[in-house]
Amino acid sequence: MSGCLLVLGASSGIGQALLQLAVEKGWQAIGVSRQARPATLVSSIVWQQLDYHQQDLQALEQTLPEICLQYQPQVLFICHGLLQLAEVKAEKTIRQLDVAGAGRSWWVNYLVPMLHLKTIWSYLLQQPCKVLVLSAKVGSNTDNQLGGWYSYRAAKAALNMAVKTAAIELQRQQRQTWIATVHPGTTDTLLAAPFTKNLPVGQLQTTAETALRLWQVAEHLQAADHGALLNWDGKQLPY
Ligand SMILES: NC(=O)c1ccc[n+]([C@@H]2O[C@H](COP(=O)([O-])OP(=O)(O)OC[C@H]3O[C@@H](n4cnc5c(N)ncnc54)[C@H](OP(=O)(O)O)[C@@H]3O)[C@@H](O)[C@H]2O)c1
């Protein structure tokens, strides 16, 4: 496998590690983010800052298709995700369900990734490629044994369903583009930081370890995985 990797939501800890890994493997690497380019990234990574928000998606709708046409990425990762806000914590009980917090979670975890897919849809129909949308195992109904985290779980469950729906639509017109949601495993990033204190030894992955695992998932992504929720080891998870 060689070519071009595009990471949307590239400021994420996992997204940055994917970009670095792509460069190490001799790939072209493009990151798109609301944030300015992190100083730590190697200079060969192309970085596009797109200042979009809920009220104004025009910049995104114009620029993303142009980036796809210019660089022709074969692998795309969509990395957006939000577990909690500084002012609104992930819910331990339904009593903590908050309109603003739930709305923000829905926006970042579900709508932004799906709007990205919508924006690059024409490209996905033209160019065979592999699309991995970062989700979470806690978005699996079947896997939910612990409860809590109402908004994050529900938004990721919606994302899993919407990506499966997109996979079905895609398959009608382009049988060589594959898309799946993927659980990256617990990884040492800003998102996970408040929840990693009591983890058993060995359960917390570095971003570099997770990037390598996700790279392997992308390498082995095949028709049978189209629309599935995958674990970091490539195995399918129940919805
Ligand atoms: N870390 C873990 O243990 C873990 C476990 C399970 C699943 N995941 C999933 O893996 C993915 C990457 O997570 P991470 O741990 O690398 O997270 P992170 O470092 O906290 O990165 C946050 C990501 O969310 C985006 N984002 C945050 N607020 C946003 C907003 N208001 N509007 C649009 N985008 C926003 C950022 O995009 P910009 O670059 O545009 O700012 C960035 O891509 C997420 O989908 C997360 O749910 C992570």
C-alpha cells in the first residue's frame, strides 16, 4: 500500500499520529483541522486550517472537494470526537443530562463527521478509497454493560448507524470504496486524559501505537467490512 492519506480533524492526538506514521511510510499526508498546524508535525505534512462552524459550512464545502481532487487520497480518516466539555462533564446519571452539552456532543461526534462525508461524497463515488470514521465501542448497544456517558454513547451509536447507511448508498454506485467506523482503543489523548488514572496496566495505548493499529485496519479493510463497526484489531464489533 502506498499513496496519500487525508485526515479530517487532524489536530486530534490520534489524527496527528496517523499523519506522522504516513510520512514514515513514505506516504503523502494531508491534515485538515479547525486548529493551526501543530509545531511538532514534520514539515512535509500538508496542513489546511478550515475555520468552519455550525453556522457557516461554506469554507468546508468548497475546500474539501478541492483538496481531494488535488491530492487524490486513497485512505481517509475522520477523527472528530468529544467526550465532555470543561463546563459539562460526561454524564454519570441521567440527572446530569444537559441540553447544551448533549447538543455539542451530537454536533462533534455525529454531525461533523457526516457533513464531511457529504462534502466529499462526489470524490468517494469517483475514486476507489478506504474511509475510516473514528467511533467508539461505547456506541455499541450490545456492548453497553456499564451505562453512563449518555450523550457520547448516543452520538457514537448514531454515527455508527449513519456510516452504515452511507455504506449502503455508496455500494449502489461505487463498489471499490469501503467505509467503516472504528474503535481506536483507549489512547493517551486529551479526550481520554480525565479517565485514564485507574486503568489496568497495558490498557492505555500511546497515539503512535494506536496509529499503527489503525493503519493495519486500513490496510486490511475489505468488502466484508463495508459499513461495519470495527475494533482496533480489525475484528467486527456488534452494533
Ligand atoms: N482517545 C481515546 O481513548 C478514544 C477512545 C475511543 C474513541 N476515540 C475516538 O477517536 C477519535 C479521536 O479522538 P482523540 O482521542 O484523538 O481526541 P482529541 O485529541 O481530543 O481530538 C479531538 C478531535 O475532535 C475534533 N473536535 C473537537 N471539538 C470540535 C468541534 N467543536 N467541532 C468540530 N470538531 C471538533 C477535533 O478536530 P479539529 O482538528 O478540527 O480541531 C479533533 O479531531 C474521536 O472520534 C474519539 O471519539 C478515542
